[in-house]
Amino acid sequence: MTTPSPRFGVRYKKNDGSQHSLQLHAANRQEARIVAMETDAYVRLYPTSVDSILQAA
């Protein structure tokens, strides 16, 4: 039996000031950043746009 990966919320800000968030599953915060870069084109181009990575309850 496998346990599900924890859920993380990744929040990032675009150049126009708008804030966006992603909900994804990852093993830890570092992996959550990598998964966000793989799934979102803006985060891939601007990885420093990530404001926070929080584990969901």
C-alpha cells in the first residue's frame, strides 16, 4: 500500500503584479518547486517569481 504524496500550494507573482497559485502533489518543498516549473510555463521561464511553497493541511 502506498501513501499519497503531500499536497503543496505554490504561489507566484507575475510581472504585472497579479498573483497566481498552483496546487500539486510532491514529496517535499524542493520537489514542489521542480514540479511547478515542469507544469507551468511562466514559472519555468521565471523560477524566481515563486513567493511561497506551503504544505496543505
